[in-house]
Amino acid sequence: MRGAVVKNGRFSRLSLLCGVSGLACLMAYGFAPTPAAAQVPDSLTSNIPSDAQMLLESDTLVYDNDSQTVTAVGGVQIDYAGNRLVAQRVEYDRKTQRLIASGSVEIVHSDGTKVHSEHIDITDDFADGFTNALRVETVDKTYFAAESAERMGGVLTTFHNGVYTACEPCEDKPDKPAIWRVKSQKIIWNSQKKTIRFQNSNFEFFGMPIAYLPVFEIADPTVKRKSGFLFPSISYKSELGVGAGIPYYFALSPTYDLTVKGNYYSKQGFLGEAEWRQRFNNGQYSVKIAGIRQQDPEAFKTGTENRGAAGDLNRTRAMMGTQGQFAINSRWDFGWNVLLQTDKNFSRTYGIDNYEQYAHRSEVYLTGLNDRNYFDLRGMKFQIQEDILDSNSSSRNDKQAWVLPSFDYAYIPDASFAGGQLSFNVNARALDRSKLDVSTQRVRGIEGSSGRLTAEAEWKRSFITDGGMVFTPLLAFQADGNYLNASSASLAAINSVASTNGTTADMRSSFFRSMATLGLEWRWPILFSATASSHVLEPTAQLFVRPNEDYVGGLSVPNEDAQSFVFDASTLFERDKFSGYDRIEGGTRANLGFRYVGTFDSGWTTNAMFGQSYHLNGENSFAAPDLVNVGANSGLESDRSDYVGLVGVSGPSGISASLSGRFDEQTWEVRRSEVKLGYNGGPLALSARYAFIQAQPDYGFTEDRHEVAFGGSAQFAENWRVFGSGTYDLEENVMVKNGIGFGYADECFTYLMTYSQTRDRINKEVSQSIGFNITFRTLGDFGSATSNFVQ
């Protein structure tokens, strides 16, 4: 009988028989217990529609009323509600109420899970059964096999001489051992407790047993979260020694959990960690704590935070950190990221996850975004995790200010205004600093409090002529109010710096500034086409007419957010080239230059930019002194700026190169330059960078700076790769940092091994670290977080 659709009537008993046969097999083995993440229901029947029909195909159907058996023989295939059973023979014994499928039995579950066996024997209530030569392939490519399996009481399924792996069998050599697998004498799946227990197991790697595991237990595939030990970690750092840790996970509820971890370092002793996580419908938060009593602080360098001051060793160290983010509604988000610790370098020294950054920003924020409106309000504290004692004058952390608050608002109306685009920006900041940040020539931070409120409006409109020229007139107005409450020590330091720089100090407790700008930009994109290429050359000219910047010519204005300034091709055509709001570019200025882009049929592309800026009238803001000499040695302090330019090229074979620089406007001497080379083709990737910055004595850098950085990786033998990187200071003749590593990766296993060194630029002292990481898919990670320093 071929292709029979079995319905009510004389085939009703056969329908029941075949339904039982298909469902029994599928129920018993269609979701075999593996550590995979596949979700499988406890009962197949609960997911089967009441009106589902079954299709039975076989060469022969045999009814034996004497023995009360019904047998389907030859090419048996049963399809029922998306599940399929294929076998050479299926027999149902009504007296014993047992079902037997034999002969190359294959079950394909509706979720894609495949089960293979030579023999399946099970009761029709699915409670008890037996099978031999079992193989299971889940939909997420995990594999399970056993010599035999039996099911008892509808709860316990026991697999004898079983094997589990997440590695796909080799197509050419299916009998070849997987990269890793777990071989167990007995595996017990408890469908009631949702656990899989392995007894007398060997963990094999490339066919070789490397670990004996008497007993271990994991959650079954239907469980996403379960309490238990996680994979351990191991690491090495010069000052800490060899470190090993093992975490334990508490699945306390579907919405919150706790992870505790004990770490032991051979030089420093026991470090404890705990992290609480909780999720809500609109967000989540976490709290982490860690602490140690260092048993050998003297293993750290003298005069460092990790070691402590002379006669006061840094023994008891701890931290608490919390992060959270919540969506108030579709437009507003509220969140925080706060770090508290006993000393400024604890979290970085011990690599506390999510808190080990060199510059950590503790903050609480509220943000909103809707159409063309943007709102951001936050309080911040920058924490520099440096290994310098606060008593050292070069310490940076203790000189960082509290920013309470920082506020930004931007709005662009939907409707045009006078045919152009109108935009508004508001910025405010209030900060407090408890320690003066001063050097011989610069005051980087004032001890005391200060604040500023800035509002800015800009209108611009573009006109295109018949010849393709683009004219864009621009109007802008900016105004701000400021206050300052500086300590007497700060005022004295400012007066001293003013005397050293040959200028005056006139710091005011409050003041008001404004700046109006009238601008015009002209661009003429010109397209040149050739046989195998196209080119766009775009000459550009800008003119900005402004009054002088208020309060220039002396040390009068705090500068907190415009201290970093680089004049290069990327900032040539900016209306205001300062990086923040505390300084405002004034005077009349013109910017001239061109942009170029070329594309070739061969796949090559080129780009370039070159130009110069001219101060035409009024006070040159970049030549005017301020607390940090931000415009000094920038290339803009004269009426004719230095030349700036860049050129880049990239090819289809993965080659790329770029050159950028700033050149003296009279002698063409290189003031600043950066060269980048790269190749990314197939198994090989290389990169190199050279950077040069000429001395900027008025800006605090008395020596030229030369640095070379390089990196690369090569893949070989399909799954293996080596990689490395390094940074060399040519001025100090020291390799600042370098590292090398190798790794292996395939669909079920990854391995990474690294070695790195860092050196102090002055005294050349070396710090070393070794890291490795092993990942077994579906089982977990083993190793250290330091293993991914370079990729």
C-alpha cells in the first residue's frame, strides 16, 4: 500500500496503531538529552493539532489476528504533524502494548532533530522502552550516540556507553574522532528534574583522553538557566603570579541571578568576586563587588599605587561597580555606570570585567531622541586607573573634576526657514575640582567650581547654478554665560603662568560672551571621465566674517572642554575649529582647498584633500594665549596657516595606504605626519603606522614625538592563525608594548594563546602577561580574559 491517507472508518484501528508508532518513537528519542540549547517540549502531543492527519507508506501491511499484531514492512514512512519516521519494519503488539521499529530507523522531528537507530522497542504509553545503536543530530548541530538506551517510568532515560560532541563529523572520514567529545559509561537524563548526569566519563581531545571526570551534571536542552559551576579561568601577570579562578552561578529566578567567583593568585592571595544581575520588562541592572587582602604588595614596583606608599603597603583593596539602563518609554532612556574602589588602580590591576579601562567614566544619564530632537543630561566623574601615587605631581586621577551636570540639546525644525535649514544647539556644564592641575606653562584644571551655559543657532541654504557651482550662505549666532569660583591657590598659579608666558591674568567670577558669524561657502564639483575611470575634483572656498573673540589677549577664560586641538585636513573646512565650547574662534578667516575622489574600473579608488587657512582680519584666536595654550604650535597661529593634506589609495586585492600631514607654510618642513599601510587579502592581514608630531613647547611637549605601530595576522592550515602587534617609541628608543599569539578556530572549538609585554617609556621597566582561552561550543570557556589583547 503506497500513499494511503488514513482516516476514520475501517482503518481507524490502523490509524491509532500508526499514530502510536510514530509518536512513541518521536517522543522517546526525537529530543535526546544533549547539552545543546535546542528547545523541545515535554509532550509532543500537546503541539499536534486535533485534526492532524497521518500519512503511512509501506510496501506491505500484515494483519495477524491470532497473534494480535499489525506489521508494516518494507520502506515504511509515517508522516504525522510535521514529524517523520522511516524504517524497514514497524510492528505493534496489542497484547503487550509494545511497538517495535527496526531496520535503519530514522526519526526526523518537526524542529529538525534527527534520530538514527537500528532497533526501537517502546510501550504505547511512552513510559518504558529500549533502543540500540542510537545516534542523534540536533538542529543546532550537536551530536549524541550510544550503544543502547532505555527509558523507565516516563522520566529517566539511561544511555549506555554514550558519546557527546558539538563537532560535525568529517564527511570524508566519518569514523574519525571528533576534535573533542565526552565518552561516558552511563548518561542519565531526568526529564522531571531537567538534568543530564554523566558517570565515569573521559574528555577526549583529538581522540586522546586528557581528563577523567567521575561525575558531572549539566542542564538538559529545555533549560536555559541552571545553578552550577561554570568553567574555571587561569592567567599570569608578573606582579600577581599565576592566577586561577572558578565561578558558581545561582539561577535564583527567571529575572535575576547571582555569580560568585573565587580567584587565587600565587603572589597576592585570594580575590573574591560577586555579581548580581536583574532584568525587568524595560531594562536591567547589575552590581559587582570584589576584594582582596594582598599577601605580597612588595611584588609591585616601588612608588606605585599597587604597592602603596613607603611604610604604608596597600594590602586591603576592594571595589563596587554598578551598571544599568532602563527605557522609560520609546523616546527616553535612563542609566548609570558607577565605579567605587579603595584605590584608583584596583579594577585595572586585577582585570575586573567591565571596569578595567584605563580611563573609566562613572556617570548617571538621561537621554531622549525623537525625530530631530536630541536631549542628553548626565553627571560624570573621570577615573584614571593609573599606577602613580597621588603624592606624585604627575598623578592625573586626583586632578579630575566632577561634572555635575553636562547637558546637550539639539533641535532641527522640520520646516525650512527662508528656504534653508535652521538648527539649534544648547550646551551647559558645571564642574568642581578639588586639586589644582598646573605645570610651568599651563593650567589644565582650576581648583574650585565653574559653569557655563551656551546657546547656538545656525541657518544655511545652498544654491546651485546652471554650471554646477554650489553657493551656501550661512548665518550663526552663539552666546554663553559663565561663572568661576577659583581657589586662591589657583589664582596664584594663574598669575605665575601669566608672568612666565609674558601675558596678563584677568580671571573673572562671571562674564558673558557672544559671537555672530556671517559665512559663505563655494564648491564646484567637476566630473572627469576617462575610458576606464572617473574623477571628481571639488575646489572649495569658505569665508567667515566674525568679530574678535571676547576676553582674548590674556588668561581670562577657563578652558575645560577645548584643550585638545589638532589642525589637519579633516578640520580645514570647519566653521569653528576648536574642539569644545569654552573657546570660540573669532576674526575673519578664509579656508581654501580642494577635495578629490577617483574610481577605476580595475577596482582601485583614490582620494585626496589639500588646503590652507588664512586669517584676514581681527584678533587671531589661535595666536591668543589661554590657560593651556591650546592654539600654540597648531599651524593656525599665523596669518597664513600651515598647509594640510591627505591622500589615500585602496585596491581590490586588499592593499590600502594613506598619507596625511601638516607642512610649514614657508619652508614646507613637516610639522605633523601620519603614514598608514595595510593589506588584507585572504589568509594574510598586515598593518603599519608611523606618526610624527614636531615639538610643541608652548603646548607642553618639548620633544619631537615619533612612534611606529605594526600588527598582522596570518591564517594557515584552514583553521590556524598567528598574530602579533607592537608599538615602538623612536624618540625614547623603547618598545612600548608588543605581543604575539596563535589560535585555532572551527565550528565547535576555539583556542587562543598570547604573550605580551609593556614597558615604561622612561625607566624601561617591563611588565609581562600570558593569557589563553579555550572554548568548547555548548560547554563553555576556559582560560583568561587577557588572551584577546590582539586580534
